[in-house]
Amino acid sequence: MQQKLKISIAVPTYNRLELLKETLESVLCQTYRNIEIIISDNASTDGTKEYLESLDDQRIVINYNQDNLGMVGNWDKCLELATGEYFLLLSDDDLIREPTSLKLIASELEELQPKVLISNLAILKQGKLITEELHSTPYIDTYKSGDFFEKYLCNKLKVYPCATFLKTNEISKKYADFGANLAVDACMIASNLDKESEVVYVNKELFIYRNHESMSSSLPEIWNKDMAILEEYIVERGLLERKIAKNIFSELTKRFFLQYLMRLFRNKKHTTAMKYMLSNISKIFCKSNLKFFLSRLGRS
């Protein structure tokens, strides 16, 4: 295979030296060689700079932020430096699963030239690798942008930044203007699409997402704000009609209330969990959440 297509792999990092080493090892061992590896250090204090200075590979581009720019600011810095035809945002704790993963992705990118290509992935949670390929779908599937967002938001597709390839020159920086915290990656995908666009989905677990289950990043007030931002952005881009989007996000919010309650109990925050449950009882104990809860039990 001729390796003509250049892929920019952005690795924004902050104080995760040991995990960063694992991430970069998974990138540097790829058999597909036409890549640039953009590492943007967000003012780390754990020896990251010294480690990066020891790397010797001409494909590596290193940026040091004098001050911490925040997550979105660091993402933007990576995007500014990208010169590849496609852009992958690989967090400093996520992994490319196999040495041939990028070769398989590059083959599909060259043939199909999509604005957005997303790969299925495995999830690493508490040291356990959780795999679940979608056996009911073909190896390659293509969705209209509206259909894609319906499946994505209804939890029928696994979609994470570390397995999402975007056409670099199509990414609109407007995604950052909306002020989202958690939903920035979804806004970035939406910025690449219009009503007629198609999204290619590769049903092979070529990447690994590391799940830390942070409580602070998933607080209800942050979640509700971000979902309102994302809903408006998707409607504004013409990717979903307002009525459809409203129904989807209503169900999505109910599901979050249930998942957040379960997370509180898992973290042994029982008093907080009981108060939260009593104040949101109608949103938590609804028909759609019962179906969702039973489906999760069926998987375990």
C-alpha cells in the first residue's frame, strides 16, 4: 500500500507522564508511517518536558504552552499545527490498539474520502478491557449526518475523540465558541458536517479508550449546560430537526440522571445519592430509564 495520505495525530497532554509514554508507544509502533505526531504540553510539571526532549523521531512536533490554556485551548493549539489531510485527537491516556490499526484506517480514508470517519473501540476500565463489536452491522457502514447523530446520541454507536478522524481543512473553529466543557468533541464532529454529509463507521475495535469515571467532570450542572449547547449547535447546523433533537436530548438527559445516580452509589456517596434521587425522582424512574437499566443488566 502506497502511504500517500498524511494523518495528523494530536496528543494534548498535562501531567500524565507515564500514561503519555504508553500512548506514544502505541503511535510510534504503527506500520503506517505517513503521520505527524503533534504533542502539545499544557505546562506540565511532572517531567513531561524532559521526556519529550529525549524523543528522536522526525515525525514528532512538540509544542510547549507557557501557561495552561485549558482543554479546548490546548486542542486548538494542536489543530493550528496540523498539516495532515486528516486529524485525530488522541488523548494522552488513550491507545491505538494494534500496530496495523492506522494502516486499516488510512486505506478506508483514501478510498472513501469522508469528512468524518469513526472507528469502533475497546474500553479500558479499572484495568479490564471491555470489548463489544457491533455484530449486527457490517464492517463498514455509512450514515447520513442526521442518522449518525441519532444513533450516537441514543447510545447505539461508540463514538470517542480517540477514534474519530476529521478532514483537517473542514474543521470549523466555531465548535469552541459555544463554551462546552464535556461536549467539545461532539461539537467538533458537528462542525465538520452539514445536512447532506455522510459519516463512515468502521466496526472494528482499532483503538482503546481509557475510562477514569471522574465525578467532577460529569456534574449535573455541567452536563445540562453542555447538552443545551450541543442541541442548539446540531439544530443550527441543520443536522437534526428541532423537534427530533428535543426528543433525543430529553431522553439523553433522563439517562444521565440514572447513570449519575449509579455513579454516586459506586463511589459510596450514599447521602448525596439519596438527596439527588429524591430531588430528581421523576426523571430517574421513568419508562425509558427502566429499559436502559435492563439492557445494561443483560450485557453484564
